[in-house]
Amino acid sequence: MKNSKLQTQHPKVRKWQCVANCGACCNLTPEDRPDLAEYLSSEELELYMSMVKEDGWCINYDQDTRKCQIYDNRPRFCRVQPDNFEDMYGVEAKEFNEFAIACCQQQISGVYGKDSEELERYDHAISDNPS
Ligand code: SF4
Ligand code: SF4
């Protein structure tokens, strides 16, 4: 055994976080989210559809500041937290961080592109944020 210390270390666990100046998840284009009806109640689905502008962005999203204008009152489906993810997607609390990180990366790639500055900033923030 060359390095017993190394072998007893736990793998690094990444912690989800949102980054400033992103807003990718506020692009609600329904065609990009074909499974909406599987995880939203009928009331939530109705609310969701009522929030989508013609260009796909949320009516509550400020494109200049890239911020939500109703942040404290945003719907449940906008809130990235373990209890919501368990309810909506059946994701166990211990899987929350990796699942939420993957959601952000997928959404940022889809909205801004795989080579975007936004994705680079996100990946950098996550790699600097072990739990
Ligand atoms: S996609 Fe992720 S990082 Fe970007 S605004 Fe939404 S929660 Fe934040
Ligand atoms: S309500 Fe706010 S957080 Fe939710 S999609 Fe709209 S702008 Fe984004």
C-alpha cells in the first residue's frame, strides 16, 4: 500500500450553487422542456405557460440585469432546493448537488452554448465550491 491516507479519503463532493449574471434557467421555452407535465401539477403547468414570452424568456426576467423581478415570490419550480427536487424529480437529498449542477450545465449550454463564457464561469464556480 503506497499511500494509505489517500485511500481513506472520500471523493470530493461538489456543492450546487447559482452564479450571478447567468439567468439561463429563466429561459422557459417549453419545447426545450418536453417533460414539464411529468413534474408539474396542472396548476403549476398553467402558471408556467402563462409566464413564457414569445421569445421563450420568462415575463419576470429582467434581461438587462439578468435577474428575477419577483425573486422572493418566485414559484416552487424556480426554487433549486432539495425538498423541491425530491418532490418534482424524485431526486434523493444525497443526489441533489450533482443533479442540480447537471441541470444548470445543461440549461446554460442550451441557452448560451457549450463554449460560452457563462458555462465557463459556472464550471469554474462549481470546481471552487466543494461541500
Ligand atoms: S441556470 Fe443555474 S446558475 Fe444559471 S441562473 Fe439558473 S440556477 Fe443560476
Ligand atoms: S419567476 Fe423568476 S426565477 Fe422563475 S423563471 Fe421567471 S425570472 Fe426566472
